[in-house]
Amino acid sequence: MSASGGTKAIVAALGANLAIAVAKFVAFLFSGSSSMLAESVHSLADSGNQGLLLLGGKRAQREATPQHPFGYGRERYIYAFLVSIVLFSVGGMFAVYEGYEKIRHPHELEAWYWPVGVLVFAIIAEGFSFRTAIKESNESRGSLSWTEFIRRAKAPELPVVLLEDFGALIGLILALGGVGLALGTGNGVWDGIGTLCIGILLIAIAIVLAAETKSLLLGEAAGTDQVEKIKDAVVDGDTVTKVIHMRTLHLGPEELLVAAKIAVQHDDTADEVANAINAAESRIRAAVPIARVIYLEPDIYNAAAAAAGTNPAKTPGGTHATPGPEAPGPEAPEPGAAEPGAEAADTPARPEGTGPTESGH
């Protein structure tokens, strides 16, 4: 896993959660606090989650195989999605159940100093872990807000750790409030209410994580700035005159697939087109280093066909458009097709050997 994957933040969170889980469970044994039991299970689940993130990062580094020619980069997304499931089931649902039971059957806390002391220790430890995650995230966050960073980040580990640590801190405050109110009023119901609130919080965070990692699993395009850099890099103004259309897809957090149809001069030779494609690939990799798999298809630009698009109703990512007065109908030619009455010189020429090219062309 690269540095952008936040390995340091994951390891810091793993160490903190293991220590906190043990301390919370000891406090539960001495005090009988359901908040402490819910929090110990929460910290144990978080520890397992960090282990899953580290395992996913390791497995994602495997080399591509004939069965998986684009590699295993998306394993990081899969393990991040598993984290959301664990957080929902083991953390959230258990806490909701424990809180409900404690509200139904409350009992007075014993040895109150154990849960209070452990909660203070846990807040300090989680604060250290959260600070590390923030510091790691700031290196790649740039000018994005925290909400935008969590929604747009292609590496799932840092958003996961950030949300987990944030949820843990809020949960600890809720647990401390529940224990404090139970001690102050002598009514153990407050301990159960605090536990129930922790469960609801964890379920909400798990849902956010699941939604974001699902989007990554489905396949997200490159960011707007990266798309513009790629378009600028493709066109050289000589042989390659325009990008007719382009698709990008993240094969993993640090690997991007680029597929584009590019316009070339109709009288260029096959050798000139092949050299232009090689040069365009080099410019793309220089502009966006994570663009590792590149397919460029040369064609002759045709304004009417380009306006029609590549059959948008059947193209992934396309939109259904209703032809207007100026738009070609269903039988509009594909981009690069000759218009009716055009001379033979305007017919798309596909020089031999200049079809789609992959990384390392």
C-alpha cells in the first residue's frame, strides 16, 4: 500500500484500538456498565477493521494474471466495504441491542471509577489516532473540505480511518455522558441510553462508508482536473488534432484506465499515426502518472457524427438524447463516418496496426 493509502494512520488506529478494547473490557468486568461493554466491542471491531484494511492493501499489490489482466487494485475497495459491514453488524447492532436490554433491565453501576478512568484514557488514545489520520489526510486533501475529501477520495483507507476515529471519539463522549448521568441520578437507564446512542451513531457511519465504497466498487472516473490534463496531453496540434470522446476508470486507487477516440489527419500514414499514439501515451503518463492502461483509437473527425455521439443510448456512461431539429436521427453515422455525398478522401481511414493501444504500446 502506498503512502497515500494512509498506512501510518491505520497502524496508529490499530494500536490505539487494541489497547482501548482491553481497557474497556476490564472496566466492564469491574463496573457492569453496558456502555463499557458496547464500547469494548466497538473498539475490538475497529481493530479488526484496521486489520482488514492492511490485508486489502497487501492483496492489492499482487501482479496481474491472465484471469485478472487489470490486476487486483480494487481489492482495497472490497475490504473497505467489508469494514462497513463489520462496523454495522458487530459494532452498531450489538450496541443497539445492549442498550435496549439495559434500558429494559437497568442496574446500578459498581466501581464507577473504572469506567470513568478508562473513558478518559480512551479519549486521549483515540485523539492521538484521530490526529494522525488528520495529518495523513491533509497531505492529499489539498483545498477540499473534509466532506468533499471523504466523497472524492479514491484511496478508501483514510476516509475509513477518519470516520472510525471520529465515531469513536463521539461514542466515548456519549458513553462518558451515559455513565455520568447514571452515577449522578442513580438510575442505570442512562447507561443504556448512552449505549443505544453509540449504536445509532455506528450504524450511521457504517451506512456512509458503505455508500462511498459501493461507488468505488462500481467504478469511478478520474477527477475533473485529471481528465482535463489527459485531454490537453493527448492533443499535439499536428497529428492528433482533437479528442473525439474519452472514458476513464479507476482500476484501483492508484491505477487509471484511459480509453479515447482521437482525431488524426486523413492523409497521415500508418507510421505517422502509430508514432503519434506512442507520443500521446507518453504525454498522458507524464501529465497523470497513475494513467497506466491506455487505449487510443485513431479516427477522422466528423462534426455531424461527433455531435450525435457514440450511440449514447447504448454507451456506458452515455445519456439518452431526443434528436432535435438540428440533431441527426437514429441512423446518424458513428464518429468518423463519412457524411452523405462526401468525397472518398473524407472516408475514415484506419491505418493498419493503429488500433487500440495498451500501456507499453
